[in-house]
Amino acid sequence: QSAPSASPVVGKRLVRIRRIDAASAGMMAGALYAFLGLIVGGIFFIATVMGVSIGGGDDAVAVTGIVGGLFALVGLPIFYGLLGLICGLIGAAIYNLTASFVGGIQMQLEA
């Protein structure tokens, strides 16, 4: 039997991420967090509607609960999206600063 070949694996290459575009990272994180906010807002809305329907009470309490649920459904995606944008910008800036000292992250890609 012959010894195994020492040839490199065809189609794979090692790359290093030295810099992340802060605007791109911020927009991507903002979009992901806005989607997450939509899910959380939907859960809050469903919970408030269920609470109002189960709780009974007067109309003022019901209207307040529904308005709060609608605010969560609209407001949370906006809030989460802005927070994600800011965190994405800051995270990319911190990564770029750190990568300038240590060289970045190495990844093996396959063609």
C-alpha cells in the first residue's frame, strides 16, 4: 500500500476577515433585530388581547390594553431595529479595531 497523498484539498481556501464594513453590519443587525422585535411585539399583542378578553372589566381598561398591544406591535420592531443598528455599528468598529492588532478571523471557504 502506498502512503496517503500530501496534496492540498482541491476547492478549499483559507481567508482572513480583516475588516467589516460598519454600515453594512449595522444595517444587517438592524434588520435582524427589527424582525425579532416584530416577533416579540406580536407575542405582546396576543398576550394583551388575551388578557383583555379574559379579564373583563370596563371599556377604558380594554382600550388601554389594546392600545398598549398595538404600540408593542409597532414600537418594538422600530426600537429593536434602531438598537440593532447601533449595536451593529459599534460591534463592527470594535471588531475592526481588534482585528488591526490580532489580524482578524480565519475561515476556510469551499469553492
